[in-house]
Amino acid sequence: MLVIFYILAALLIFLSFKSFRGGIDYLTFFKSEISKPEPDFRPFVTVIAPCRGVERGLRENLRALIEQRFLPYEILFVVDDENDPAVAVIKDISGKAGKAANKTRLIVACKADGSSQKVQNLREAVLHADERSEVFAFLDSDARPSRDWLQFLIAPLRDGGIGAATGYRWYISNRPTFASELRSVWNASVASALGPNTKSNFCWGGSMAVRRDVFERLDIRGKWRGTLSDDFTVTRAMRAAGMPIVFVPQALTASLGDCGMSEMLEFTTRQMKITRVYAPQMWFISLIGSALFITVMIWSIGILVWGSQNDFAVPAAATLALVTSFSAGKAWLRLKAARLVLANHESDLKRQVWTQNTLWLLTPLVFLYNAIVALFSRRLRWRGITYELKSPTETVIIAD
């Protein structure tokens, strides 16, 4: 048993150290990117913002999109029902935007049949893009972009060889609760998987841009047919075409809101179910990694509390100390990186110092739960609609 513990502990320490080094690279990448001159790439851009229902902060999120400093762009707000409560907010915000209102349009898509409603909305919206548009950008309605979001997001697309540019989200609680903060830490661990490696990066549909010619040449709209995940589909298409995906730190967007424990578990498990279908290797790594972490940490604690053999005590204590140091260090580094680009939310992020640096201890439990549930079920609920994921290209709508 001592040999098995040594092997597992050594493996976890190595992976924790590797993760910590990744955190250093993540922060270094952020510093390098924000030190670059302001981009001057100015193509006409079509920004597509799918909406369904009124979440907290929707009005502020849409206003932030309309008030982008980038000038030559249009916004296509797309819903699946003209009576959706989001429509009133969209019209009100557009009406109060003055000259900016001229660049907004409302698109009503039909009900989805064989894909997620979000994908159906996107497939419809791209058909209404201005003929001048050279870039398609996508923003989720629960994301609050900075005023420079669009300018920086599309900057890498000056190079026609780039497949896509992407940001990611960072959860911020309005009124911090245990579940909300745990969701933020869980999500932050995924955010820090992005970085300078364009071959391993993935797209996040909530803050993403693709050149129109690349979008049409790779037939992204056609590839979306039958799918639930817009971003995983784009990621797969880019990798199949050998086109790099660039992560843009300045396109990291704040997502403000609170949640309860059941909502947190529903969200995280939904993400893992989607990953299980579209990127099974990522799901498997999450399953094994979280199981390894939990096994070694509990085993180490058990040795120190109940063990009677001194030979176990020293490696157990060393394992706990090293893994804790590397893991807490990684959490601190990624929060520091986020604070560099989310300056408008500095007070909120400062408040997260304690939760980000402690709740990482619990996220492996959440990941393990998510991964196990995803192993046995492909059914999920998203924006009020229940789906069954048959395959990456086959989605069944169970109920609306």
C-alpha cells in the first residue's frame, strides 16, 4: 500500500506543479497581451447576440454591447419568440441608444428542430448579416463586455490564416453565496486552460469571432445543423482545417449573477455532459484527474489523523503541503490575471481573493460528480428546454 500511495502522490504532485507552471504562463501571457499597442484593425463586424428570457443584468449587458468603442459594426439581437420578455428590453435599450440604435436589428428565429435553440438562432442570424460584414462576432446575453471588447476580440483576425478568436467568462456574484463562489472557482479553472497555445485552445461561444470568409468556407452554418453546442462545433471545424484558435485576454467577459447549489450543479453538469459528447478526451481527463486528487488528498489526511506508521506520515504531510501550495498558487495567479483585464470589476475581484484561494479544494469534488453523471446521462436542460444528446451532430428536443 505504501508503494501505491507513493506512486499516486508523486503523480498528483507532478500534475499540481505542472498546473502551477501553467498559471505562471497564463499570467505572463495576460501581461504580454495587454502591453501591446491598441489594435487598428477596422473591418465591418456583425455582432450576433442570442437572447432568451430576462436574466439579471440583461439591460446592462446589452447596453455595454451597444456602447462599444469600435465603430463599424452592427448588432443582431436574435430571439425565437417575438413575445419573449427580452424583446422589450432590447427595444428599450436600442431606442435609448441615440445614433447607436441605427446599428441594431431584432431577428426572430423559428423554433429549433433537431438542434439547440441557441444554434437555431445563430443559424438564422448569420443569414441577415450586412453584406459589408467581414467578421462575425458572437456574445452571450449574460456576458458584460468592456467597451474595448470587440476591438480586441477581432484583432487577431487581421491574419487571414487565423481560424477564430475567443475570450471566456469570469463569474462574479452580486451577493456572494457559497454556491455562487464555488461556481466561479469551478469556471475559473476552465478559463485558465486557455492561453498562448493556439493548437490546444478552444472556442467559447459567449465571446467569439470568426472571419466571414472562413465561416463560409468551412460551412460553419451547415456544421451547426443538428448540434447543441455552437462553440465545440466551431472548435472541431477549426482543428479539422488546421486553423489556429487565438485566445484574447481582453475578451474575457464578466458574467454577473448569483445561483443556488442546485443551479450550480445543473450548470456544471451540463457543461460536462456537453464535453462528454463533443470532447470525450477532455471529459476523461477531468474524471481521472478529479478522482486522483480526491483519492490522494483524503488518503493523506487519513494517514495523518488515523495512521500509526511513521513511515506514512512524512510523505503524507509533504503531499498535502505541496499540492496545497501549487493549487492555491495557481488560483492566485489566474485571479491576478483576470484583475488585469476586468478593471471595471476590481472591487468584486478583490473580494474573491479568499474564495478563489480556498474553494479550489472543493472543485475536484464537483468535477468528479459532473463527470460521473455525464457518464450515465446525456439529457440536459438549458434555457428552459430539455435536450437529449445523441451524438455531436444529433440533438433531440425532449420538452420546451
